[in-house]
Amino acid sequence: MRRRRREPVQVVTDLREPLAVEHGRRIRIRLVAMVVWIIGWVVSGLFWRDGWLATAILLTSGPGVWILWWLFVPRRTAGRRRPVDGRPPRSLPPA
């Protein structure tokens, strides 16, 4: 029995930029936050005898940064939903 050819699928996106650009931005933000938290771990390791100070450093350098980011950085609004056509992707802008 012959396999049936699948029907074409309509893909819709609301991204304003190519996915690679959006992904790169999110990865950079998370990488910087992770570095800040690792530095917080190192600094709190130096103050391990003062338990309250080490705990405060860990909480402010990790979850504290994410909470402040969530509170003060404005959300990006989604673009208009539009179908994705079969054209090859445009080249990425220079870094």
C-alpha cells in the first residue's frame, strides 16, 4: 500500500525577529544571570561563617536578580500573527 503524502501545514508565528536572534538574546540574558549567581556563590563561600550574610548573598544574587528583572524590564509585545512562507530564511544581522 502506498503512503499518502501529508497535507501541507500552515505554520504561524508572532515573532518580530528571526528565531535565532530571539533565542540568542534569551541565552545571553540567562548566561549573565548565571554568572552573577556563580559569583554570589563564591562570595557567600567566603562568608560561610556568617550564615545570614551568605544566605542573603545567595538569595540576592540568584532569585533576587530574576525577580527584579521580572518586575522592571518591560515585556516584549507579541507581533501580529502571520503565516510563515516557504522562502529561505534571511541572513542574520552582523553580531
